Amino acid sequence: MSNRPTIRDVARQSGVSHQTVSRVINGKEDVSPETRTLVEAAIEELGYRPSAVARSMAQGKTHTLACISPNLTDFTFASMIEGAEVEARQYKYFILSSSASDSQTFKELVNELVGHRRVDGLIVINPYADDRFQFIPKDVPVVFVGASAREENICSVSLDDEKVAYDATRHLIQLGHKHIALITGPMEEDCSRDRAEGYRRALDEAGFAFDESMVVEGDWTATSGQDALLSFLEQGRVLDAVFAQNDRMAIGVMRAARDANIKVPSQLAVIGVDDMPLSSYFDPPLTTMRQDIPRIGREAVRILLEIVEKKQSKVCGLKLSAELIVRQSTLKKGGE
């Protein structure tokens, strides 16, 4: 038999009804300050801890949010989820993190979470990587992360990818580079297409013709960056700079350059996106566009909770900026 104190023990200790204790626990405002003080003192003295299940049933909420990502190992995704968890705890919510590598797995996972009312809302990372966005129930609070929502009734948080790429490419142009190659992420992803557009806009404004042969599609891995540079070299492409759409591909480019006896940055300037924790330790240290990845997760939780708590009815699309971090992998054309 358990000796754990109950809500009736708290009521007896404080001299009020158990309904009043329940109102105090659930933060209701129709309780006098004096009564609230008595109840809180009794809770502290008895060491009472409300049942999470009973509390959820009473409030009609689980105080749990689900964050579904294509995987849980990618640095960017993991950082977003970490930011989301930190923010959720501030509001006494929990984050249930799960991965779905394809749309069918995503559909089954959403049905399990939403159908059994295990969560109050969803955060979906990379909703357009495939057709998973089609399997979001219309009556469930949701925020998309990593891409601007195409649907009119869904909020989203993402990096301003077009501007990030524009700023990165413009940095290379201002250093005097004219033959700038682009290595993209998978082009079915919105962020890859937006970054490609930013690259193209920067070239156009500088009066440089866009050359499709100077663009290679990667897959976010260092290996794909390495292979992309090797492909350019095998084709005899003349290039003095590379914009890789993330840091890992940029690192692959620098590795391939070293193997080919191409000096970075005097012969080839390289810039990435993200500012991974080890970016400043590479040889040479990597110039990159720093994005506050955990903040994306924090903002997603903040917006989702406003929807869950019915404090916000307006649809929103938040785009965050990135900061240019100049290191030794880029250099003024002709510099030492």
C-alpha cells in the first residue's frame, strides 16, 4: 500500500475542499491569495506531487509536444530539437522526439500520436522532404520547421535561406572572385532551392552570367562536397571559389582541394553555412554563415504553445537571419 500523499490529504491539511486544491494545482484564478498560500504550504509540507495523468485528463491536455524529424543524428536537426526541449521545459511541457525517414513511417507515427491523443501539438522538421506534409490532420496544432509553410493555415519557422545564400555569394564576389561554383543540398528540399536562388541573384546583381555547369547537387554530406569538387576538376572547370550550402559539404571541398594540391584560400576560396562547432578548428578555419539553430527550435515551441493555448489565431511565417563569420578559408583575390 502506497503512503504517497493524495489531493485529499492536502485538502485536509489546509482545511479546504479537494476541489479548491485542484484549482490551485491547475493555476485557476478563482482562489483567494490566502487560500492559495495555505494550499501551497500543505503541498510543500506533505511532499505532494500531482499525478500527471490525472492532471492531463482534468485539463484535456498531455503537456507533451511531438517533434518529428527525418532523423535524429543530423547535427542541424539535433540542435533544433535541443532548442525545442529547452523552451518547452520553461512552460512545463515535454518534447517527444521521433524520426520518420519516409512519408509512410511519418503517416503511421502521426496517426499513433494524434489518434491516441498522446500529444497536444506537432513540430515537423523538413515537412517537404517528401509528401509527408499531406498527412497532417487539419485539427491538430502544428508548426513546420526548416521550410516556409505552403499551406495557408500553418505556421512555420525557418532560416531566410535565399538571403543567406545571397550574402555568402556576395561575400565571395566582393573579395574579387568571379568563377564561383555552387554545391547544393538535395534539390527536392525548399532550403536548397531557396539558397540556389540567392546565389543566382547575387551573380545577376554583380553582372555575372549564371552557368548551370557551375552547379552540382550534393546530399549535405562531406563526401558529396568532395565528389562535387572532383567533378568540377575532371570537367576542367575554371573556378576560384566554392559556395557549399552547408559546412559539411564545404569541408569535403577543402579535403578534395588538399588532395589535388589546390591551396585554400589562395587558389580556391570556400564558404559554407551553419557554423558547426568545429568549423573554426578546420585547416584553414572555415568561413561560414552562422545560423542560430537552437533558436529555430525555441521559436517553433513558442509559436506552437501559443496555438495550443489558443493565445494566437494569426497564421505566421517566421524567417531568421544568419551572420557572416569570416575566417581563413576565404581571401581577397590575389591576396596572400
